[in-house]
Amino acid sequence: METKLDDDDAGQGETDTLASDDKLDTEFLERTLDDLKRINPEKYARKRRVRPDLKAHADRVARLDLIHCPTEYDERARRLFVKAVGAATSGREGRLIAIYGASQSGKTHILDRLSTHKDLQESQDDEGLVLPLISLSTPSASTTKSLGAAILKELNRRGKQSRPFNDFSQLARLPDNPRIWSKVHEMLESYGTEFLLIDEIHNVLLSPKAKDNYESTAMEIKNLLNNKVWPVNVVIFGTVEKTSTLIDKLEELATRVKRVAIQPIRRDNEGYEEIKAFVAGIERRLDFSQPSKLDTAEMAKRFWLASLGDRGKIARLIFDAAEDAYAAQAKCLKPEYLADAFEDNVNVLRSDNPFNLAVALEDLHPISAAAWRATATKTSLRGKKTPPDDQPR
């Protein structure tokens, strides 16, 4: 069995980590809109095709992707990540970090933030393009084989075949996992990839062959960490139960993983203060000429009712509402924009909408997680409520 790598590995404890939040922030870059367009040209290419009078609005909306508001879980994830970056050149085995929480709890936001580490940006060497970090999302209802193919596809997209790839189009048709993952190891080494960030890892447990998938996927993750020639550090993101199941399937993973379990904000005074600070941090970065005053005690309670304390849901509602407010050329983000954004995401009556200020707080109830999950199948007509299939937290 491999030696467990813990936070005090090599005899260095937490005093070896960065001492302050300010210094931690210096390890990560602040992205610009031009950075986003360069890194993901396919996503932002349409911005070049809009009419000139709409381009400013399109860029204004796109800048919402740049807003970052740190949380305690973001800080812990970044500290673990910075330590892994520092150890990456030591030649030791790769490290595994698992970041998990409920849907829309803020996992992907943390992934995006980790991807900005200043020492892991693409560069050029004598052999060509170097990609120290690759991030991707696990395909829906994925198998171990299709996850491997997705990694190769992302390397191909980022690398634009700047290194020999040997007929990538045929890789997905390879008949077995070993050949796919052998190519994964080869290409990660070829591009100098030291960190692999995998979002939605729970998707490997959603296919008809889930049992086989999580056993083989756990083994392939272990093989990435243990590769004798080119060990890779792996950060996985997913839902709580399925991600834990994947990790715990192999003792070699369970005993070495560093976990960041994202918990929702509590429904108490301390939790409301956290929501106020979180919302204020986002509001400061919105492009409005006047303050929106979303960080009040009453609004904190309404945000909790709408989100059950999940930070990702709070951020999503604010960003969706801001997009509507930008389109209306509003001077600030008024609650009615939040009310509309909420109904775009969740099937509720206006009388049940937490952002309907005409309804007193004591007459409102938490919106169940089931109502959020039903968004994908809800009717397009507002006001037709889908009954929740579970109880609110």
C-alpha cells in the first residue's frame, strides 16, 4: 500500500502553508475578459458576431464570469492546492484532492479559481506547447473509457494538435480502457500536464454499469497519482455521496485524499451574516452606477429561503438577475429582477417567491431542493407550480 500523504508530509506542518489570505491571493491570477476569450475561444466566439451596438452589453454580461467572492471552502481548497503545486516538482507521487457538495454549492467556481494558479498557465518550451493544468467536465452518464476519451479530447482542444496525436479521431473507438488510459498517460506527459481537474466526477456513477465504473475509475485515478514516469495531481469535484463512494472504493485513495466538504450556510444569525458578506462581495463587482443594497438582514433571510444556503445558487440568482438588469439598462439590481430570475430557475407561484417583497418573511417557506432539481423539466409558463417531492431542509 502506498504511503499516505497528509498535510504534514515531509515533516512540515501548517506553518509551511501561506500565512495570510492576502499572500494566498498572490498565487492566483485575476482573469480579464480577454483571458476568457483566449482560453475558451469557442464559448466566446459568438461575441465577435453580434451587432456593434450589442457588443458592449455582451461583454458586460460575459464579465459576470470573472466575479469571485472567496469563502472558507475556497480558501481551504486553495491552500491544499498551493501545497500540491509546491510539491509537484519533488518527483513524489501525485496528490488527490476531493471537493464535494450539493448541486450548485459552488464547486465549479472553486475549480475555475484553482485553474488561475500563476505557475500552471500554458507556456512554450523547446518542444512546443506546455499545458501544466487541464480541467474538464465528466460526460453525462460517463464510463471510465469515455472519461479517458474526454481527457484526450480536452488535450486535443487545448493543444490544437501542436504535438503528435496519432489519429485522435479513432481514440474513442478503442475497444478497451487500458488503451485509452495508456494514451492519456502518454499525452499528459507529452504536454507536461501536472494537474488534472475533473468536474462532475459523480457522472461515472450514473450509467447502467455504475459499479464497474467507479471501481475502474478509482483505479485509473490511482494510476495517475502513482505513475512512475509522470505522476499527475488530481482534483475531483462532485456530489457528496457519489464522490465519497468513488474515493472510498480503494483504500489507497481513501487514506491519502484531502477532502473539502462544502456545507450549506446555516439558517441562523451567523449564517445570515455570512450571506450578507457573500452578497456584498458579489455586489461590489457588479457593473451598476448605484448601490443595489442587497446585503441587508431581510434580504439575507430571503436569499436563504431561495437557496437553502447553497452559495452557488445565491450567486447564480444574482448573475441571472444582473443580466436582466443590464439588458434593461437599470442603474442597480432591484429585488424584482431577483424575483424574475428565481422564477426562471424554479417553478413557484409569485406568492411563494422569496424575492416578492409584497409577501412578509413570516409567510414564506424554504424552497425545497426538489423544486430546483425540477427546473430542467418545468413548464415554460411562469406561475404553474411543480409540487416538491421531498421536504425542505
